[in-house]
Amino acid sequence: MIDFIKKGKRLFLTSLASMMLFSTVLTSSFAAETDVLTKSSVNEMLQYEFSSEVMSEDKNDLEKSLTDTFDNLGLVLKGMKSDRDLQEAFLEKTSLEDDVKRDLEEYFSTSQDDENELNKLVNDVKEQIAEKPSVLPEITETLLLQSGTSFRSEEKVQPTILPILLRFALKEAVKKKMGKRIQRMAYDEFEERIESEIWAEVEALHEQYDGDIDYDGPEDKGEINGINQGEKVFNIINKRNKKHLLRFHMNRVDNGRSIDFHWHKKDDNFEWHHGQIKITRKNQFPEHWGED
């Protein structure tokens, strides 16, 4: 089974006012249910007054967005590191305690991805949610309003968090493929010149298949640095029949001084190279993908 996030869910029990809390994880699927958010607690959170832009007559969408946000808090915080506007909205519009906000600001300001620090922060945010249920709707609403502007219907934000989580996941796939050395050389230019184009393709597939798409990233335990050393960055897959819809690739060319970004589409039986946008440097890029 292909998952958006391939790290399994690890549960840790801790006592906090007789509440059960869980450690941070990037769950195996955005459809996964969380045990800590009981039906009654989610119903309580749905009493939160969402913005009129987000509000929906169908509470099921909002309910799923709440649980998806909770299940993927690690991915949310990681995704915010490269989005200053989202960071600011998150810190301003959520009623997290000041000490937690300070720790989050410090995490956002560093270029390093410290998994231990990320785990601690997610636990801290989940403790806040346990103490004050309005925190989770505040986080979810911020994500929907700040990141969901392209997913609108009749000028209203669609109350589903999935596209936002998918975008965060695909950004992480590109970073993993590059590794930190290539990120330092090329990631900013990738964001500026290429990300919007490939995201438009993914967005179109999300609309075409009513959100029934899945994702397969560059991880490969059997290869150097645990990353596929071929061209593959990620595939977008039809969740129902598991067939590929889009393949996004990176390739070292020009004797290692350029990276060619391109993608293949099901529409033309994956024959054509779409995009073919190059990032070029005077010095060679590292020989292997995923190098730190």
C-alpha cells in the first residue's frame, strides 16, 4: 500500500490530567483515524466558529480536516519552515502558549531539520490541544485560509486539508531527493522557477480524480543514501487502481553542472518530456542524490 508518508505511527502513552497523548509521527495515510480525537472531542471542536470562507454545511469535511491536521502535525510544522506567511499566520491566529510559540519560532528560523526537536514540538502542540480543544480548529482554519486559495468553489475555500498536506509532502520529496548539499545549491531556484509548474499538474489531477490520488516518493532503502539514484522524485498515482498518473523526474546533465527537471504524463502514455527546465551551476552537482 502506497502512503503519502512512509513513517509508521508510533504511539506513546503519557499522563496529563488523565489524558492520553501520542508522540509525533508522520502517519501512514491521510485517511488514518487518530485514537486521541474521540468522536465527542471532535464534535466539541466543530463548535468552534470557523470563518465564513471555510464553513461548510457538510461537517464531515471539517471533521476529517481536523483529524488529518492532528495526525500530520509533524508534516505541517515541517512544511511551514519554507513558508514565512504561513508561519506568521499560524503564530498569530492560534492560541498556543507563549513558550510553545517561542520554541516554534526558533524551529522555523533554523535551516536544520532536527527530528528530535520536531517530535518535541508536536508533542507540545498536542498537549495544548488536549488542554484547549479550540487550538486544533484554529490550526486547521489557518492552514485552509493561508494555503488553500487555489482550491475554491464558488469563492469559498474547500474545507479539506488534503491538498495542503499533499503539497507539503511533495516539497519534502524534492528535498529528500536533492539532499542538503543540492538543496543549498538549487532548492531556492527550484521553488522560484519549477515548483508552481509541477504543482499545477498535481492540482489538475487532484481535481480530475476528485482527490482520489496517492503519492510515491524517492525513498529506497537499497540504494545510496536511502534515495533512488535514478531520475525518480515522485509519482502521482490513482488511489483506486494504483496506476501512475504523473512521474516527476530530476536528472544530472551537462557533465553534472545542470539538473534537468521534467515530468511524464499518463495522457501521452508517459512518452513526452514535459517541462525540461534546467538549473545550471558553474560547479558540478554532487554525484549522488540525497547527500548531506
